[in-house]
Amino acid sequence: MARYILTVILMAGLVTSCGFKRKKYENPITKDTKQPDKVLYDRAISDIEHSRYEVARITLNTLINTYDQSEYLAKAKLAVADSWFREGGAAGLAQAEAEYKDFILFYPTMEEAAESQQKVCMIHYRQMEKADRDPNQALRAEDECRQLIVQFPNSKFVDETQQLLRNIQEALADAEFKVGTFYYKRGSNFAAANRFTRLVDQYPLYSKADEALWQLGESYGRLGNRFRPQEGEAYAHIVKDYPLSEYADNAKKKLRELEMAIPEADPKAVARMQWEKENRQKAGMVSKSTAFLRRGPDVSTAARSGSPAMTTLRPSVPLSVPPTGAPGFTGDVTATTVSDSTALDTKPDARANPAASTAASTSDPKSQQQTASDQQKSQKKKKKDKKQKQPADNSQPAASSSSSSSSSIPPKP
């Protein structure tokens, strides 16, 4: 049965790609006139609908270059971009993005400018990889969708773009969650806590944000009593903002064990989670069976409500790194390249001294000077011994050569 369904899908794709099915153009001009520029425009639109993209672009360029004052000039430029967008492929989509950007630059007040920005967002959205792969296209899509919401807030494409942005951030958050879970299972608790903290702060609408908070609390719990406040804060976050989560009851137990107050559930969070549970789309049989063929990430669990994050996720510093101004720490953590290559030969080697003597020398300046002078004396002694050994080693060959030379001279009579 699955093989039959897959065959039908492939055949439908082949029929569509061969141009047997006419794709209606989204934005035609229906004004009935016999003007030459209108005739060229209608002919190009017909070619685009029948997948004759190269012919359509030649016709549209003829219109643009010949009738530079035409009322169809802006529509023709947009149709050129749409032809590249429909043609697809890496080169076609890149050219389409450039054409859409030019249209927005030259015609920012037209209604189609928001549509062009939405197409740019879709270009990167369709090229997104799975969550555990290269996130570059997802990050580009996130930036372009935000640009539409900010630049065209009254556009009819805002609601659709917000949902695209939630889907994109679901994929980005899932990638961050996978990395944090890897550190969590490995026992790298500082790294895991850093990843989970960034995740829940940046993407609170993520479908597994409650699980990330649970692992965040356990990561802090493994680090000891010093991070007890952070552990309790993570569990309280679950109880308050994710009250319908399966981790909510266990989070309350943890708070009782830590002797911390249990917060009240946020009514807005309860309503949001209840609505998401009732309106979540379930994947069908065909979608599940062909999931391994899908290039993009699985966003079926993405949120359908709430405001997506409008800021970029920025890396943070783990708590294991001492901050500037911490007790016992001065300056900043830096790394520089050694310019003097003789430093290893002239300066004392810290590895040659035991830890106790090193600590003592750093605490006492006199002992530090004494240690340095002792090392200089030992180095001088080694050089002196080496010089004394060298003539002794060469004395034997010299003697033998002198004896051989004297033996070769005949005695005087």
C-alpha cells in the first residue's frame, strides 16, 4: 500500500513538472486593452503559467526596455522575479531573491513589496535543512520573516509570516535542544545548563521547552548546593509557565525537597497550552511514511499562537567561566601569540616545579627571586660542565695525531 501511494505521488510530481498542469499566475492584470505593452505582458504571463520561463523573461525584458514609461513596468519587473521563483533550483532561487530585493528597493510603497519580501522568506524557508544539520538557511529565513513584520506591519502577509517564523524557530530551538541534551547525557553540566538557559529564554514557544527546563534544573542539581537557586528557578518556571506539562508534578516535588515556594500557575499559560493541545495538527499516514524523504525539518509540533521571538539568539558564557570582577580574579581572559621564540629557553619552566613550591613562590616574592636565581645558577653550571667536557673529549684525537706525526718523522742521526 505504501509503495502504491509513493508511486502515485511521484507520478503526480512528474506530471506537474512536465507542464501539463497550468499554474495560475497570482497577480495578473485583467485590464482589457490592445496596447502593445499590455499584449507583451499578457503573453509573458501565459508563458509563466505554462512553465516557459525563459521565453517569458525575454518578453518581459522587451517590455521593460521598449516601454520604459509603461504602467505595466513594475508588474513586469515583479513577473521576472516570479519566473525565477517558479523555475526553482539553487541558481533560480538566488536570482529570484535578487530580483525581489530590487523590486522592494525601487517600489517600497506598492502592495506587492510586502509580497516580494514574503517570497524572499519562502525562498530560504524551502531550503531549510533538518534540525541537526546546517542552520544557515533557517537563520536567513528567520531574518527575512522578521524584516517583513517590521517593514510591512499592516500587510495581509503578516499573519502567515508569523506562523512561518514560529515554524523556523521550532527548528532552531530543536537544534539547540539536541546539543544541550548531548551535554546533559555526557555529564557536561555547565555546558548543558548554558544551552538550556539560552533556549528557554529565546524560544519560550518551543514544544519541548518544559523538558529543557527539567534538564536545566537537573544539570544545576548535579553541580551542588552552590547552584541551588538556579535549580529552584528552573523548576518554578515549569510550574508557572508550563502548568499542563507532564513535568509539572515532578517539578513541584523538587521544589518541596528544596524547601522553596511553589508558584501559582499563570492563567494565560494554561489557556495557551490548552488551545495548543486542542488545535495541534497531527501528521497523517503518508506524512509519517515519507518523513525520511523530507529535506526540511519536522515542524508539525510548532506553536500556532503566541508572538515569535523578534531578537537574534546570541551565545552566552557558561557559569564555569569566571566573570570580570569576580573575587580573586582580575583582568580578563585573553590569548595572544608569543612573538619571542626564545622565551622557552630563557624563562623558567613552570612544569619543572611541583605545585606546592609554585604556590609558595607566587605568595612570597623573596622565595620567587631565590628560585629564579637558583635556576640561573644551575643553567650556568650546566654550560660550564659542557665546556669542560669538550676539550677532554678532543684531547685523545689530538694526542694520537701528534704521536702519529712524530712517528712518521725519521730520527736525526
